[in-house]
Amino acid sequence: MTLRTKLLLALSVLLVVALGSNYLLVRGAARRGLLQESQKRAVALTELLYYSGWFVSTVEEKAEDIIGEQMIVEAALAAHLVDVAENYAHLTPQQTIARLRDVADHTVLDEFWITDETGHAYLRNREEIDFTFPEGATARDQAGAFHKLLSLDRGQVVQKRMPREYDGKVFKYAAVSGIDRPRIVQVGYEAASLAALTQGMTIEDFADWVTDVGGLLGAEFLDAGGAVLQQYHLAKPQAGPGGVPATRVAELAREAISSKAPATRRLGDVLLVARPSDAEAGHAQPVAFIVGFDDRGTRLAIGRMMLYLSLATGAIFAVGMLLAVRISRGIAEPMQRLAREAELIGKGDLDRTVDVDGGPEVTAMESALNSMSASLKDHIEELRRTTAAKERMERELQIAADVQRAMLPVSLPRGEGLEVSAYTAPARTVGGDFYDVQELPDGRLGFCIGDVSGHGLPAALLASQSLSITRTLAMETDDVASVLERGNRMIFHTVETRGLFVTMSCGCYDRGRRTMTLANAGHLPPILWRQGEAPRVLTEEGSLPLGLMPDIEPVREDLALEVGDLLVFYTDGVTEAMSPSDELFGLGRLTDCVAGCPERTPQAVAQGLRSAVDAFVQQRGASDDLTILALQVTA
């Protein structure tokens, strides 16, 4: 995949993530806003319907009360009129009736009934009816309630409108006591016109209006138990508004009544709103007013909003992709040219000068590539010289290793009462461990094992020198301790050994006597393994190593051996071998390993120790030179 493709893909992913996140956030916010707005609107319309119904139910009663108060005023004026007409103007009853009839014709009042002391209405504008107010009121008597005014001073009675018994017309009557004498002064008003005050103001009328502008599907009143008290504008009376199951409507009604707050629920395309009744509304029990609204308009608005939002997001994405293509091209093309230039430099054209047009970053990379090509030329030349020197050194080290191996015994003595096995392995190409086994001029068998401090070439040189000195001195004297003493003086005065020292153990075996003389200069003590006994470490006393002091006193020990006795000499590469967990092999594991050899032969012991150390260090590898020398008396 090219850089330009990767950049374009990355920009596209970022653009998709940004637009997608913004789309989801805006869509969610807009959807919630529309749903909440439709819900608020539905609650507001429900409140309007509820209070309009309550208002309509009280407006007639309030209007009637106001008219009643006005009728009392009219009756009082009529009482004064009669008093003035009879006592001061001395009008005849016919003249007074004419005045009353004129008042009835020019006001909202329809009837006047003025009585004498007996309750007989001798003054009236309805002369065709001769009427006397009865003393008691009955269920079918509208006039009996006014008879008490004959015995009251300044009394008044206002009666609710009701149908008259004799003609069925709805009338409202009010009366006062007479001014000049006991009498009833009554005025009447045909109250059928009161119903016209609320015409077009019923809850059904409001429901019809909301159906057109608010999506009303129906309304009903339910009590706290879910029973329907009254329904309005329902297409299916057996179901709730909008065809919602009655059980769901009852559940919402109970929720609104219990919480004493409006409750809403969306069921498909229907939005239900439940409004609990107020105490002042005159309901004797808790009631919920349930209204259902058609919610499809909200859903359509949400759909349109989603469509517009999707189109806008798509347009922004298209523009963003065009910009991403241009941006990726502007970034990728200089980088691709730089990559081609770097490829040519990588193929060896180090004399090439990079020149690519671009921004500050490209210029910086261009300078870096030119600097890199110049540095590469210098480093390659330096590497060539260093590699040649390293190869020469490795060849020289390999020659030194070959020389060092050549100085070790080519073959070990076999038979004649003593069997010998040896193994050595340097930690590096050359090492500081050495050993030797030689026939001495007097027929005895001489041997030595040594370890030079440090590693590498200096240790190898001192090891070779120490081995040569020991061989030379062994031919001049038969005393092993003298060999170490004289060898120490020679090594100490050798300039090249400054800072180094040598540990060495020498021995001389007399086959005829089966005796061995040992001398030790700071070297690890050997292990003696006799038949029927556990391996044991010989004396741990020691002296200073060779090369530290001008004079030393090696530790000397004479051993009387038996057939089968086995001696094991070793360097610290065995005991100080380290496991991956930083644990030393130690002298205890060494003796246990010797005792665990299945065969009591020098070869088996040397091979067993070597395998045990390799298994112990595992992948960590050897950290020091390792040498093992095993001797066994066979006759």
C-alpha cells in the first residue's frame, strides 16, 4: 500500500468518524427536540381542552348569577315605580300596566307581576293570565317560593331558571318586597337565550378545532379505577383515543392521578396525554382527562429531518473527500520522490544529491538524506578498514588458538599402571587454562593443571609461557615444589604478566611405589575417589598463586595410592559455572556428580562433569575457561 493510499485512507477514516459522530449527535439531539416539542404541544393542548371544558361548564351559571343580580335591581325599580304611580301620581291600574308593558317591550325583561296584600297579581303585563302566588312551594310549583315576600321587609328572592309548568318555557324569576305595603314585585326573564352564550364553546367544539390544528384523535374522562366517565370525539367508543387498548389508557390515567401531574405515553402513531383533575373543577372524585393525538406528523418531521441531515452529511463528506485527495497528494508525492531518492542511495549511489521541492519538512528530509549519503560514504570506508582489522585479528586469534592447542599433549599416556583423561574448553577463542602430562627422565609420570586470571589473549599468552616454563623446569629437577617456586620467580619478573597471576597444581607419580607427590600454588584442591568411599576433597590449604610475589611456598602433599583410586583435577570454570538464576555450580555439586558417574573411569568422570556443567548453565553459556584432568591407578 502506497503512502498516498495510506494518507487518503487515514483522512477518510478520520472524516467518517468525525462526520459519523456529528451525525449521530445532531440526529439524536434533533429527534429528542422534536419529540419533546410535540409532547409539550400535546400537553398544552390537553390543558386547553381541560380548562375550556371547565370554563364552559361554569360560564352559564356565572352569567345566570349576574342576570339574577340585574333582575333584582329591575324588580326594586319596579317596586318604586308602583309606589310612585299609585301613591303620588295616582295612576290607574291600567295606566300602571301600560307603563310596565312599555318597560317589558324595551328591556330584556319579559314579564312583570305585582301583587296586593293577598298575593294576587293585579298589575301585570300579561293580562290574559290572572295569577295569585300560592303560599307553599311544591315540586311542580315555580311561584310558591315568592309568597314569603308578603311578610318580609325589603326581602328578595332570585330563582334558578327552569321550565314553567303551564307552557314549558324556560324562565328565570326574581322578586322583592313592596315599598309602600306588603306586596310581591316580580320580574321574569325568558332564560333560553342563556344557552346561546356558550354556543360553540363546548368541549366538543374545542375538540373539533384541535382535530384540525393539533391532530386530536379523541378524549375521555376516567376515574381512578380506570372506568370511563365521558367520551368525546372517539371513532371507536369501545377503545381509547386513537384506537389504543383501553387497558393502556386506564394505566396512564392511574399514573396521572397517583402522581398528580400530567403523564404521557407514545404508543405507535398515537401520543396519549393524561391530565389529572383539579379540586376546583368540581369533580367529586379523582379523575383523569385522557387525550390522544396523532403523532405521525412528528414522525414525518423526524424522517424529513433525517433525510436533510443525511444529504448535508453526504455533501460534506464528498467535499471532504476531494480535499483529502488533494491533501494526500500534496503530502505523498514529495515523500514518494524522497523515497525513490533514498532507494537509489541505498543501492549504492552515494554521490547522488537529493533535490525535491516541498515544504519545510521535505527540505529537512532532503538535507538529512544528503548528509546521510555523505556519512554513509565515510562509515563504509571506516567499516571496511575496521572489518579488515577485525578479520586479521580473528585470523591471528585463531592461529593463537591453534598454537595453544598444539602446546597441549597430543596424546595421553595409557597403560603402565595409570590411566589419564583430560578435557579443556576456553570461554573465548583462546583461554587461560592449560594442563600437561609427560614422562619424566627418571621414568615417573609428571603432570600439571593451571589457570591464568582473566580471559582472552593476555591470559592465553601467559598460559603458554607458564606451560613452557613448567615443562623446562620439570626436566631439570624432580621436586614438584621446586618447579613451582622457580617458575613463580620467572613469571613474576616477566613484564607482560603485570596485573595477571597463575594458579597451578603439579604432581609426580611413581608407578613402582604407587605414590604421588603434589604441589599446589593457589589452585583448587583435587578430589580423591577410592573404591568403597565417597569422593573427598584433599587438603584445602594453599599458597599464593604464581606471579604475585617474588617468593612463594607451595603446599606439598604425598599420597599413597591403591589400585582403582581416581584423582580429579579441575579449574574454577567448573565450580564457578553459573545458572540462568545466578546460582554457582559449587564444590558440592562437583563431588555429587563424580559420585554419580555410572563408571569409575577417568573418561566417564571427565565426560560426566562436562555434561553436568553444560546442563547447569543452559542457554547462559560458559563464563570462564573450563579444564578437567582425571587420573586413575590401574595396576
